[in-house]
Amino acid sequence: MTVLQEFEKHPLAKYLRLERFPHIWCEGCGDGIILNCFVKALDDLGINMDKLVVVSGIGCIGRIAGYIKCDSFHTTHGRPIALATGIKLANPKLTIAVISGDGDLFAIGGNHFIHAARRNVDMTVICSNNFNYGMTGGQFGPTTPLDSYTTTTPYGNIEHPFNLVHLAAAAGAVYVARWTALHVKRLTESIKKALQKKGFKFIEVISPCPEIYGRRNKLGKAIDTMKRYRQICEIRHGYDPAKAEITIEKIIVGEFIDIEKPTYGELLQKQFLTIQKR
Amino acid sequence: MTMHREVLTGKHLMQGDIACAEGAIAAGCKFFAGYPITPATEITERMARRMIEVDGMFVQMEDELASMAAIIGASWAGAKAMTATSGPGFSLMQENIGLAVMTETPCVVVNIMRGAPSTGLPTEGAQQDVMQCKWGSHGDYEIIALAPASVQEMFDLTIECFNFAETYRAPTFLLADGFTGHLWERVVIPSREEIKTVERKKPIVPADKYVPFKPDEDLVPPMACFGEGYRVHVTGLTHDELGYPKTTDPKIQHELVNRLCEKIRKNSDKIIRTYKFMLEDADVAVIAYGIPSRSSLNAVKRAREAGIKAGLLRLITVWPFPEKQVEELSNHVKAIVVPEMNCGQVVREVERVAKETPVHFSSKIGGEPHSPSEIFEVIRRAAKA
């Protein structure tokens, strides 16, 4: 039996472009787990794959768009949310998921993130946060912890990292959650909830990067990082995202924000009906 | 519903920017994303008011990077899409203009050119972005750019831009100077039936037989949009005909990039538009585009009155460059005059093509267009030389 035939037997195989496998991700990387949780969520919800668009940016997780068997766009660095805004507004019937990395969404693409959240454009944004730019060999990024070593912080990082869930909440996201690659079931449920909810939804997934970030910071193998997640993660639904800063001792995970607010599309539709009546 | 017409048939006194917006609507534009910038803001303002009236979508984005990204997304969602900007915003758009080229996304980008570099002269017209329009994004590629010289052409050529974008699946540019953008003139808008519009080619095969980036004979692949059941993957990476990244096979990059260039080059006869005035017996030919072509027309008439056999070749299409037309002309005139509102851009293309024929350049920057007498003086010098 060939590897491909083996793959085809997987219950979620129909959601994937199998001819594109094996994927590019390193052993122990959390991105494959995110892919698994995402397609499991699609399967559980019975999402119409002809009406789903996955948009990604540049970086390791950026390749995810090319692995899922639906309309998908692997955009320029930092621009997936802006491009997704165009897709959603031009065809409101489509379900949009943006899946990208911490550098793509919060450094080069940070402005697009806050403004899409502010507008409350209907899309689910999933961020694989591995604390560094893995694709380019491990430079520091907007979420790299203080004192961490990367190729561009050879003496330790002196920049304060973003607390992504706080940022998302402050910018106006209607749903904000954080999980790690260890929380497979909870992450899947969170993705399902986000996909069913209207508005700008954000899920941060803390993801191991054993080959690049982990190696430089002596974090051991992926399994060691997973064990560590189990030790230091604390589930606190409804916790104030402002206080949910990630530290070496503790990672607060859970659903921080779950509110209702008119979406850009809904407000536009209301305006449209008023104008048509004139 | 009469007030919500997509085509405002009739005679109007209209500003160039507004005529551009109306041309877009008449061409079937259903999505506009923009960011305010002088002297293109009036296009964005007009679209803000008009898009909703014609069941279209207007969004003001956070910057021009986002505007350009949004129109690419909208185009893949099936809408005819446009953005409008000026120099500083045009610089920001270059990144995703490259993405539009690589992903063969039909879209229209309007650049109402103002004095530059940098913030430059926000309220004054210029023609300093002509080379940027051709070469601004990284890599090798071909695009289409049209240069209007009247408010009527701001309307007509915007429609033409949409038609080219849809036909060739390439970003297409309306490259207007700030003077034409802010000019008020009479515009005649024809009836809807008289306006020729083009829709992108769709696949005629079922999804399992569809190869998204496999070109037809015209080198343009049929385009399935998102939500139509074809499940297309689109990437800015070098990709094969299936649309999948292929970055380690030199043959794939070679074939893709050459095709992206060739689909424009091989169709250049269908894309290139010029206007010729008194060129049959001319000794001196003025080659101009945009607002300087209007001063040039007057200067040519003056030269004829003064006994100089002058003529005008007005470039309506700037990119792809009308090489054949300029070369033919250079073979039977004694001298060429190129007036531009920059320090020398299209003149370089003219010199490249004209070879032995002397080319006299007339530069005008700073916010004033050439006067007819300035161009007349250059014609007179060229005729004597």
C-alpha cells in the first residue's frame, strides 16, 4: 500500500488535497495539529466545502491553505485579512477562515488585524503562535518572550511581546480564545463555535516549534513542550484578556470574549435597504 | 429606480475623477476599496455614494496595501473590482500588484498622478509614475496602462481598463495626471446598450476536469471564482497549472513568468490605441500622452501655420509600449519631440525604439502643464536641427 493510499483511509482525508502531502512542517510542529483540528471542526459542522474559503499569509502555517480542499488563497506576507475582507464583502455567502502565523498577522499584518476586528468583518482568524519566524530560520517576532534567543536576538530579546488575546479584544473581536496544540478537543470545539458565530472571531493557538525556536532556547523535544503546556496551562473562561499575559510559569487558556455585535455586513445590509426604499 | 441607474446616459459637466468612477460603474464594477488621497479622493467619494445604489460594495480600507489586497479578494469572489490612488498610495500598492499579476487577477487600479518623489506636490498634476506603473513591483511582468487626456476619456478608458483586465486576467491601470483628474469638462455618456463590456472567461469543464492555470490558445486560463465549486488554490508562489507551489523546478518558473509576459505582448495589437494627427507628411512628430498631448495638439497646429510640417502621435495605451507605431513613425520623420511632466520616462522608450532619429525631450515638473508655446519652441528647434 502506498503512502497516499494509506492517507486516503483517514476519515478526514476528503477535506485535504492529498496529492500535496507530505506537508512541509517539521516533526513536532503544532501546525499539523491545527490543520487536524480545523478539518475535524469542518467535518463535525458539515460545512459546505464549496462555500468555504481558507486564506493564509506567509510563513510555515501559511502553507495550510494549499492543503485544504476548498477555495483557498495563499497571499502576500501580512495581507490575508485584507484580502479576506475583499472576498467576504464581495460574496457574503462565503465562510471565511484566515489561518496564519504570529509574525504575519501581528507584525507586518498588524494594522489589517486591528481594523478588520474594529469593522467586525465576518471571518474566523486562527493564529499559530510559535513565538518566532520559523520559515526564515528563527528570527524574533512580535510575540517572542523577553530574554528569548533567536537568530536576530543573539544576546536575548529586549522587546516586550504582544498579548494577542488582549490585542484582539481591545480591537473589537466578538470571540477571543486561546489554546495550545495540546488542547486538541477544546481547540476543535472553539473553532466550531467561531465558525458558527457572526463577526470577527480570533483564536490563538500556542504551537511548539522544536526544530527552530525550541532548539535555540533549549526547550527539548516537542513532547517536552507538550508536557510543559500540561503543567503550566490554566483554563480560565471569561478571564480578563488584559491579564492573560503569557509567562514562563503560566499560560492562561480558554474563551476570554464571547459577545454579540452587529457585523459590517449586517450594518451594510440595513443601510442598503434604507437607501433602496428612498 | 431611475435615480439608481448604473449608466447615467446623457450629457454632463463632470470632473475627471467622477467620470472615472462613472466609467467603472458603467463597466460593471461591483467592488471598490480605497483610501483617501489627493488628487484621487473624489473617485473614492463618488464610489462611496454610488456603489450601494447599484448593488455594489464600497469599503474604505486602512491603507493602500489593504485596498489592493481587498480588490484582489473581491475579484476572486467574482466581482469586477477597482481601487484608486495617487503616488504615495501607488507605492504601497506595488506589493499586491505583483500578487495580482502572479495570480492573474482581473482588477483595475487608477493612479491620478501628482508631483513626487514622496509626499511631493499633493495637489499638482504630474506624470512621474509611468515607469513605476510598468516596473514598480518586483520581478518581470507585463501590465496594461491607458492614459486619458480628457474627462470623456476618464470615462471611456476606465471602461476599456475593465475590459482589458477581464480579457487578459491582469491588473490594468488608468494612468491619469492630476490635471485630467481634476478637470471639469463635458462628458457624453452613451446608453447602456452602446457600452461594450467584457466578462472574464469561465471554465466550461466540470470541477474534476478543471486545471485552474492551464491557458487557452490566447495564453489566458479560464477563471473559476470562489464559491463556484471548483475549489481553486491560489498562491503568489511560482505555481504549476494546478495552482500548486513549485519552487524547485526551473522549468515551471520559466514557463509561468514567460506566459504572464507573453499573454500581454502577443496581444499588444489588440491592446494598443493611439491617436494620430497630421502625421502623413510630418517632418517633426510630437509623441505625447495625457495632458501634455493637449498642449501638443495646439503646438502642432501653430507649427503648421508657421510652415513646419509637424504632427502628433498621442499614446492612449502607454503599456505595453506602442513600439511598432513609434518605430514606423521614426522611419519617416526627421525628428521626434516628447513632452512629459517628469524628468524623462516615456522618452527613454521612444529613444530605444526610434534609434537613429533625433529625439528632443521637453520636461515640465513643478505643477504646471506645458504651455503650447513651450512645445512649439521645441518643435521649431527640432525642425531646424
